[in-house]
Amino acid sequence: MHFLQLLFRASSAALLLVLCLQLGTNKAQENTRKVIKMEVQMPRRANASEEITVKMNVKTELLECMVITSYLRSNITIQGPFNYRFTTCLCKNAPRNFYWDFHINETAKIAAVAQITAQLDICPNNEAVVPLGQKYIYTIGTITVG
Ligand SMILES: *[C@@H]1O[C@H](CO)[C@@H](O)[C@H](O)[C@H]1NC(C)=O
Ligand SMILES: *[C@@H]1O[C@H](CO)[C@@H](O)[C@H](O)[C@H]1NC(C)=O
Ligand SMILES: *[C@@H]1O[C@H](CO)[C@@H](O)[C@H](O)[C@H]1NC(C)=O
């Protein structure tokens, strides 16, 4: 997962981060469908005594379902539910929401990642595809403590 090493070079802080992974179809036909559209909400500020929530919404415009794993990464060690990984079947017209509730006691850079995988027994009858090309999408925010 070499891309994780690149994650923390970029720097941004935003309340709502929206990213799309496009399927590389013929532009002339203007029928590009979004493989994954991801929206991430995270607070810009926090203090050590309050629980904060990062919310991720993912959807697809593909006709086929995909198996995706969603997780967070940080440049500091964060205990507990921050480390949860959610693996689900993502299908058209069925957006998924994931929540991570946790505490941080120092300023952190946080990456929210959604990755397409080929894991079995997640989608019904394993009816899922793995699109060609990039298999992940991520966004980075900074939560300032203090
Ligand atoms: C932590 O933040 C919450 C919500 O913003 C605030 O109500 C609380 O007073 C803060 N606590 C400290 C110790 O700053
Ligand atoms: C933050 O909390 C962790 C454990 O929860 C502790 O090991 C660490 O020293 C704390 N850092 C600060 C800056 O208080
Ligand atoms: C993590 O990233 C934040 C935001 O860029 C920075 O303020 C903090 O010093 C970094 N912490 C570590 C341990 O690198």
C-alpha cells in the first residue's frame, strides 16, 4: 500500500471533503459514471475532552456492486473505534454511511480511505466487480486540538 506513504504530504483542512473516482469511459459519449463518490465530514477543531465524529458517505453510479473497505489513518496513534474498518457491499442507489467516534488529545492529520477489494462473502452471491484502474480514494483533513 505504497499510497499510504504519500497520504500525509498533502495538506488541507475542510469541513466537507468531496471526491470522485471516475470510470475512464469515452469522454465523447459523456457517459462517465462515478465508480465511487465519497463525502467526508470531520471537525476542524476539537479538545481532548470531547468525542468527535468522522462521517463518510460513499455511493456508486456503476450498475454492478463492489466490495469496499473504509478506514481512517492518522499521523498520530489513536486508540479505539478510530481503527475500525468497515467492509460492505456498495451498490447503485444504496449509499453507505460510516461513522467513527473517538477522542484525540493532539492535533492530527486524518486520512479517510475507501478501497475497492475482492473480498468474498460480502456481496450476495459474490455478485460484485473490481473495476480496472485505481482501487482507492482518499481525502485528508486536519483536526486541531487546543
Ligand atoms: C471542549 O469542547 C466542547 C465543545 O466545543 C466545549 O463545550 C467544552 O467546554 C470544551 N472543553 C474544554 C476543556 O475546552
Ligand atoms: C494522548 O493520549 C495517549 C493515550 O490515550 C497518551 O499516550 C499520550 O501521551 C497523550 N498525548 C498527550 C499530548 O497528552
Ligand atoms: C500530525 O499532523 C499535524 C497537522 O499537520 C501536525 O500539527 C502534527 O504535529 C503532526 N503530528 C505528528 C506526530 O507528526
